[in-house]
Amino acid sequence: MPGNWRLYCALCLVITSGYGQEPAWNPSPLCTGSKVFLSYQSRGDRCEGFYALNVAGSARLELVSLTDSFPLDLEPQSVGAIHLAWKAPADSSRIRLRANSLRYKLYYEMDTTAPSRDGTFKWLMDVLKQTEIQRRDLGLLALTTLDVNSKRLDAYLPLAAMKSPSNPTAQPVLDILVTPSVELSEVYYSVFKQSMDGVTSVTLTRSKPLGLSYYPQHRAIRLPIAVQSGRYLYLVDVTAKVAQGGSVGTGFRIYYAR
């Protein structure tokens, strides 16, 4: 799963193009051949399967899914393939795609890359059809790098998952999931909209509490991030109070164009 990176926001006082450290997408499991069909291994156009993992006990908050369309009825067992679609600027690098399990201690992952200009990837369901993983168990992520004010910066792209290749319908609210490794007492999020040249920024939401009564460990938390028509960067900062004391947080940059 992708790692975390903090966003140290200078926007609180001045408008700036800088926005924190860059993400460190956690290394994938070793992608080689295997005699066990469901093991994580190379499958031609992607690496996919199950793997073993020793999980550290430190408190953390991870981005696990970022989509603008992933129908609830798009079950892996009911289709031959799921088409993943994105929109990226012309100067972006290859797109890194990842599907991962949202279920605790179910270590499943799909990793691949695709040219940004392609706009879609056909993800065959031959592996998932052999499992009990359902739509609700899956998180989807797409990561690229792009030019912002003469700097190469990492940004996530909202993914649209579809039964067949087509132009996805723009959604006014992104479906963003973060997962805590510990129980939380409250979650706060801030959102800033930034121009593509990194010069101007607008505060959309600042330190807004989600206001839920319960945030259990290892259960994905949905963030209702609204987006606007146009071509912008969205800078999202998430902080949370740990139920037993202390805090955790994560931050990410999103490229959105509709």
C-alpha cells in the first residue's frame, strides 16, 4: 500500500506553491514466477496476488483508495475485466496503478504501470475470480509525477472503474479512503485548491472534523472531498487524534481535470 507523507502547509499565512514532502509508495512484494496461482507474481501486464507481510506496530494513517467512480455492483466475480480510467496532463510520467485489499490481514495487491496518454488499463479478473474478494474489499490508487512551477511533483489521479472502456462521468465528490492502524477519537481534514502553475491557492476547507462517533483501527474512513469543474491540483491534509493519546496524519496531492 502507498506510504504516507506529511504536508506542511504554508498556506495558513501566505499563498505558496510548496507543499511538503513527496510520497513514498511502499515497495511491492517481489514479483517473480510462482507455482502457486494465487501468489503475488508476474502475470504479463501486471503483478498480482497474495503475499505475506510482517506489520509494524507504529501508529499510522494511510491513503488506500482514491476514485471518482467505482460502482458498488462492480463485483470482480461478475465481470471478465475491470477497466481503470484516468485523466492526466500531457507532461505527466507513466501512471502507477495499484489495487489493494481493505480487509485487515488480507494481503492482496495488484501493481502495474501504463503510459499516461493511454487513459485506461484493462485489468483482467482471472485472479480475483478465484477468490472471495468483493468490490467492498478493494481500494484503487493511481500515482504519477507532473510539472508544477518547474518542479516534478507526485500527484494522485482519481480512478474510474468501469465494466467497459468509455468516458467516465465526472463526479462532484471524490471517494477517498484512509485507514488507521490504531483506534481514533476524531479525524480532521483540510483542502486547498491550487492552480496548475502552483502560483495561486484557495482554501476550501480547514481542519474540518468528520464528526463520526467511532473510528476503529484497520477500518477504512471515507473523506468527502468535493471538487470543482476545471483543471486543478487539490492539496489534502488529514490529521487525527489517537484514542489512547497522540496523533497521526497523512497528506496527498490530487490532480483533477473534468
